[in-house]
Amino acid sequence: MAASLYEDEAALADRLADILRSGGWPKANRSLIIREALTRLQEDLAGKTPEEIFRYFVDRHAPKARVNTPRRDMSTAGPAGHEDT
């Protein structure tokens, strides 16, 4: 699997991996950092409804969209968060 990162995100992942390696975790790398971030996200979103998950991302990544984005009925959302059609 490939994931695209902006330069500053890649630099942060590399910096964190460097810190872990210098602390004695010899196999620390970007993949470890990204997997840990996904685990943390999973923990943060555990037990949330599809609507709450959608709002989580809107609130974090599109502050202006919070005002302009209508509330969505996520009760029919599929497992990937897409509405059934």
C-alpha cells in the first residue's frame, strides 16, 4: 500500500522515527509511525457513529466547511462511510 504525504508530514514521520531509533528502537521507520497514527485514530473513533466520524474529519480539516456543510444522514452509510445508493 502506498500513501501520499506532504513534505512536512514526511519530515515529521522521519523525525519521529529518528527519535525512536536514537532511543533504541532500531527498526523504527515511517511505516511504524503511520501504523501507530492509524491505531490512535481507530482508538479516537471507537464507538462513534458514521455521522460523528464524518464530523470529526470536517471539524479537524475543514473549519469553514463546518458552517457550509449540511448535516448528512449517515444512517444508511456503508462500512467505508459511503452512503448506499
